[in-house]
Amino acid sequence: MLDTIPEDIQYNNTSLIIRWKDGKECSYDLLQLRRKCPCAQCRGGHGPVANRQTDGIQQIRLVSWKKVGRYALQLTFSDNHDLGIYTYDLLRKGCDEGTGYVPPDERG
């Protein structure tokens, strides 16, 4: 269980960096996180138009983040988008797999 609990969360101009309680440190590309936003607006709701909102984004910065309960982060990006909830489980899984964050609807 410790592997999906953040110990420390930092960010810079290009990355979100999470050090997990088990000591592993993972870096997530901000542009990938924004393009892979898991919210219904970005994922196309229930239709086949996923990523239509995010495909054209070329640059992004992280403005802030906040914890959502004990299970996720809500990120606010420089385009004022803050609807995505990024679960610790999927953030850690993407780090362990070397894929970065992959939203639930893109997982096989």
C-alpha cells in the first residue's frame, strides 16, 4: 500500500515529481499529463472523440495541485483547466511501467 502514497510532490516547468512513501521517485511530463487528462470534457464524454480537446496543446505549465481525498491529485494547468482527477494508483502504475500516466479509458 505504501507504493501508492505520495511522500512529497514537487513540480517545475516541465515535470510533476512525486516521491512515494516507499522511496521511489517518479517524474511525469506535464504536457503528457495535460494531453491525457482523464476528465469527461477532455476524454470526449461517452463518445468516440477522446483527446479532441487536448491534441493541439503544444506547451503547458502546472499552476498548482491539490490532493483529492487519499487517492488522487487535481492539477491546475496554465490553460486554466482543472477538471482532471489523477489517481495515485494510475500515476504509480505508469511510473512502474515506464509509460507515464495512462488514463483508464486507454488501458487494455
